[in-house]
Amino acid sequence: MPYVATGALFSADDKTTGRIEDRYVDFVFQPIRDTMGKVTGIFLQGTDVSERVAGEIALRLSEEALQQALSAGDGIGSWDWDVPNDRVTSDLRFARMYGVDPDRAQRGAPIDEFIRAIHPEDAGRVEATIARALASGGGFSSEYRLVQHDGSIRWVNAQGRAMLDEDGTPLRLPGVSIDITRRKANEARQAALIELADTLRDLAEPGAIAFAASRILARTLGVSRAGYGTIDREAETITVAHDWNAPGVDSIAGTLNFRDYGSYIDQLKAGDTVTVSDARTDPRTSATADALEQIHASSFINMPLLEQGQFVALVFVNHREPRDWSEDDIALMRDFAERVRVATERARAELALRKANDTLEEQVRLRTAELGEKEARLRAIFETSFGFQGLLTPDGLLIDANATSLAAAAVTLADVQGRPYWDAPWFARTPGMSDTIREAIPRVADGEVVRQEVLLDLPVGGWRWFDLVMRPIRDASGRVMGIAPEASETTERRMAEEALRQSQKLEAMGQLTGGVAHDFNNLLTPIIGSLDLLQRRGIGGEREQRLVQGGLQSAERAKMLVQRLLAFARRQPLQPQPVDVGQVIGAMRDLVASSSGPRVRLEVAIADALPAAIAEVNQLEMALLNLAVNARDAMPDGGTLTMGADAVTIRSGDDQVGPGRYVRVSVSDTGSGMDAATLARAIEPFFSTKGIGKGTGLGLSMVHGLTSQLGGGLRIDSRVGLGTTVEMLLPVAETSIAAPSAPTADVAGPRASGRVLLVDDEDVVRVATADMLVELGYQVTEAESGQAALDIMGQQDFDLLVSDHMMPGMAGTDLARIAVARCPALRVLIISGYAEVESVAPDLARLTKPFRTADLGEAITALGGDRPD
């Protein structure tokens, strides 16, 4: 039998160049026999397979780069379902999401093992969506819940695309699942705040307010108990009038002593929130863990409420099992606590007002005894109502107003009685409001009910939202004898609704800008490609070449703008890798100093032993330069710009990132700073305070999108007159920074050769790309669609397929699968406007638009083909 040694590495002595070069060779050793079968010699044959091995190495590195990009965020997992064999293979992240053994998932498991993890209420809908995708060969997209081993719920967004053979039989369904639990939790919490605002508006009794808020808070956080209690600071006790309890959990209503349940009362007195994840391991509660477990409070959050610096009330949540509380949980409790405090104070004030009005009611009864008992009761209700109520003549003169209305305007009835309602102090401070009321009065006098939501600047309380209703009052004959205005405050509900709208607006703008950037990349590809070819060929004289160079520079600036749009939309193609952030900042020091000008002092503070961060050097440099320019512009009269980096550990997560180790990259200035309204809009795309023509408004949105795509987050702290600090939180790299390879001389090689099938539905993009391929030395055949390309392949053989991804009818990935199945030796390069992670197959090489001839040549060379000159 012959002996074969495949891919052996050896050093060959090149006699013509005097160099020793490593090559990969396949050796075959074959015995030579005589007529008697005796071995008389050995035949040795060696075949150079260096190019093939290089291609395999490049493919492996590409696959590793993709896995590294996915691992930048723990919430993204990929799968590939072999439909005929019912075999799903996935990465570790996907296996963990669906509770499947990782080793089994990597080897392949039936689809039912993954379907079992889907929440029973969602499973039927998801299976129907999958069935439609397999039947049509279209995309699969669905949001649903996964039930984890510990009973918790994880939300995912699954995206995939079915691949069919020529007769329509499903072959594969690859895709990705993205963890959207945090987004769903934020939406649920915003909805909870809206529900709370609507509920509290209709309640006037402190106990009912506390119970309603506890019920909503407990349901949103999924805890065993929630409640509200008043504090006796000296006795160190809490009195709980009402609490909400899950089934099987007893109420703790009554008076409890804090010392019986832990040693944290001093923290509460100081105004600090107390968070305990496990009563048995926390030193403040380990001695009283048995007592806490008896009341189903193995973990809890106690949030104190202060009045004039004194600890007077407590909002609490308990859970029967140990639980790690997140910053989101604490933030939601803080919002609930503030609203409960305001509503409870309002209820107490109403009760006090009712008590104070007992005397007033008696006086009213005596003064209006002739009106009878019914009229007296109506008067008492009118006087003690928390709503703003009044009584007008049909022509709009104020006859009466209740105590709540008068208190908001800081006036007495005598001050406003007999005056036109539109001139009353409730409307005088709000521009245009007096005219609105004046115009509405005649309509109500004609019998119409006028209702509108208005924003009023009140003498007491400032700007507040109200639902204002004016109703006609009729006598027995139906004639309008008066007008009854009533206003109910809606400020809290409006604030919660606005927060939810802002979140949805940013999501929608991200999708819009991603699509716009994709279209711009298609437009820029022929522009950059054509100008690059004119420059390479040296067409025209010196003046024409200057014009070409100017056009290229403008196109490159447009390309950078598109990258910012893609960064905001989180759709830019990244190649994350371990990066020495300190070295990047040091290398940019001179550039930042020169661009900041002599009036700005630059300081750099890099922590010792700084770990490597997951980032992309070019994008990180762009982000730092954007932040430095913003800092410079905020200091027109000079100041200090500080760039720094250190390592931080976040244990319980915050509003921006989850628990883990991060490299914190900060850029600070001592400039004008931002007010709260400006800070709230700082990361919105196209929002700028620099004036027309002085900024794109994409700097901070690009930085925000970049850090999010890398699995990190962005923090902004700003104070008017004190300056601004922007912090990028980048995940710490698990691997060390690769040593840079030694530079090699650019040795000119032969022009590339071979036959290329080019597919693109955009004529101008296809023509420009074809010119680049011809420039590189290839013979090019063009096709305008995937089906046209398959028809051509049936008549000719090709060495390389270069295809656009997003095309009508057949996507580039689908075309590539069919083409490679027909011709396994065919090399494939997919061209895309941005990284569509939900539809581009991870094992196909990809080149991002726009690109130059050299970029195209390098991408083809990486496939293992001929090297273009």
C-alpha cells in the first residue's frame, strides 16, 4: 500500500533568491516492485498544497472572528437546523438559552429538544411561523419566551431564513436568537408606571393607594410580597396597614420591629436603600435568617422614604427565595416609592382637609339650611374634592371655586369671584391659555361639552398637565343656566407615556437610519470604485487628477458618515478583537492636542495593568476623536480635556450594562455642560446644539451604537457650567492581545486570472464592480439576478462567484448554496451594504460596501485565489 503524508510543513531552499521559505507539501511514497513482486525501490512524489492550506487557515480564522464577534454580547446565539435529518447544531450561547446540553447541541440534537424550552403559550405560534418559513423558503422572525431551568423567563428575538432545494423541499434553517429580556423588562416597567399613574389618580385613601401600588410592583418584579409601611423612628418599628402577597404567602400587616429581622436599621435611618440577596449569607441578616424565612423574605429590598431628612415610611419587596436584585429593580422601586409618597401625602392632605372642612361643612349647612339636606351634602362634596372644580355663569364669570382650586392659585374666593374665568390665575401664566378658555365658553353655553388635555403653569406647583372638562348645567326646562369646569391632574401618566414613546422612537430611528445607510452604501460603491480606477490608471493631467483626488476624499467622508449611521443603528460590520486601550489613547494624544487648539489643556490618565478590551481599533479611534471634538467645542474659552481609562467590575448590573468586568474609557471637559432636557436627547441621531453647519448630530449616537454592538454601554454625566464626562464601557477581553506580525515587503506578483460570475441587481454597482475585477485581471460575466446567474452557470464554468446579498427573488446566500452544491470548487464572495446578521450565512466570505479595487482584491485573495497586482 502507498504511504501518504498530507500537508507536511518543510523549509525549501530557494536557490534563485537565497531565501528559506516554509511550504506545505503532500508526499506520496509508492513501492516499486519487479516481476516477482519484490520491492526494488521507492517512488516519491511531492505536491505543493500551500495555497490550499492557506485558504483553510483563512476560513478557520474567519469562523473564529465570527464567533468572537458573537461572543461580544452574551445575548446572541446561532443555530443551523438540518431539516431532512432533524439535526440542530448550535453554539454554546444558543444551547444555554434553550437549556440543551452544550456538547449535545454542538453535535446536533432534534428540534423538539429546543422547542420544549419555549413557553407553552408561545410554542404553537412559533411552530406555525417556522412551518410557514419552511413552506415558502422565506424568512423566519419571531419574539417569544423561554422557560429556564430555574423557572425564570427569558425573552428572545429569533431570526432565520429557510433554504429549499430546487423542488421546494426544505434543506436548512440557519439563524440567530437575540436575548431581548432587558428590553421587554423595560417595556413592562414603563407600562407598570403608566398603570400606576392611572390607578393612583382614582384613589384617595392612603391604605388603598399602598395596596394598589404594592400589587402592581409585585406583579412587575415577580416577587412574593410588596408593601408600604409607616415608621416609628424612635421605637425602630414599621406599621404595615396593607401589603400584597403571592398565593401561599401570609400577610405581615401589623407592627414589626426591625431588630428582629437584621441589623440594617441604621442604614435606613441614614436614607440608604438596603438590598439583601440571601438572608443566610448577608452579614446583616445571617443571625436572623430563620425569622426572615418564616415570613417568606429570604431576599428583599427596603427603600426608605424621607420627609425633611427624616425616615418616615418604607416601600419594600420580599421574595421567598434568594435573588440577585438588579439596578433596574431598584430604579423601578425608586419610581414607585416617589409616586406612592406623593399620592399618600395627597391622600393625607385630603383627609386633613376633610377634617378641617367638618367645621366648614357645618357652617355651610347653617348658611344654606333652606336648601335642604341634599344640597348641603353636594356643597360639602364640592368643597372637599381633590379635583379643581368651579361654577361659572353662561357668559363665563366665576361664581364659585372649591378649596383645592383656590390653594393651587394661592388666592381666596373673594380674589377671583365675579371675574372672567379666562382671566383667572390658573390660566394667566400660560401663554395662549386665556384665549383658549374664552373661545370655549360660548360653545359650552350652547350645550356642548368641551374636553381637552392642557399644560398649565400654576402659581403653586409650576407646570402640570390636566384633563380639563367644562360641562353645561341645565335647569328643568333644559336651558343652560351655568357652566361647571373640572380639572384632573394627569402629569404622572403623561411622564410615563413620554418615557415609553422615547424608547420606541429611538428603536424606530435605529431601523430607519440602518436602512438609509444601506442605500447610501449602494450609491457610494460605484462612485468610490470609479474614482479609484481613474486614479489608479492616471487618466487626465495634473488638474484632472486633483479633481479625482478631491472626489475620492469627499466620497470617503461620506463613507465615514454612513459608518456613523450604521453605528447608531448597531448594524455596522465590526471585527472585534482584544485592544490595548491605553496604547490607542497614547497614539491619539498628539492628534487630539493639535485639533483641540492651544487654549485647551490635554491630560491623559491611564490606569496601571489595564486589561485588554473587546473593540475595533478604527472604530474606537473614531469614537474617541468624536468625543474629543465635542469636548473642545464645549470649551470655546479654553479649559481642560481629560482622556482616561481604567478597569471596573459591575456586579449587579446597571441601566447600561450587565454584570461583568469592563474597561472604562472616559473623555471629560470643563466646559458649558448640558441641562437635563439636552442630556435626555444627547444620543438621538441628528440632534446637535452646535448650530446649522457645525455638526452632524451623529457623534454621540455613533458612540452609543458602537458600545452597544460591542456588548458594552455608554454613560453621560453633565452639569451646566461644570462640564461633561462621557464613559464608554467596553467588555474586558478573555484572551491576550496578539503580537503584531513583522512587516513584509510588498512583492509584486502576477496579475490575477480566472473567470468570475458577478451578480448584482443594481446596474451601476454591477458595472463599477465589473470594471474593478477586469482591472485586477479577471474575465467577468455579469448577471442581474440569482436565477439569471444559475442559468449562465448551466452553460459555463467559473472559478469565482461574486454576488450582492440583498436582491429581489433570490438572496446572495441562497444563490451561493445552490452554486457551491453544483460546483464544490467554486469560491464565493458575498457583497453587502451592512452586516445583516439575521440572514447572511456565517461561513461565507463577505465584503462590505463601499470598497476600492484594492479592497476587492484583498477579499478575493483571502479566499485562496490568485494574488492580483
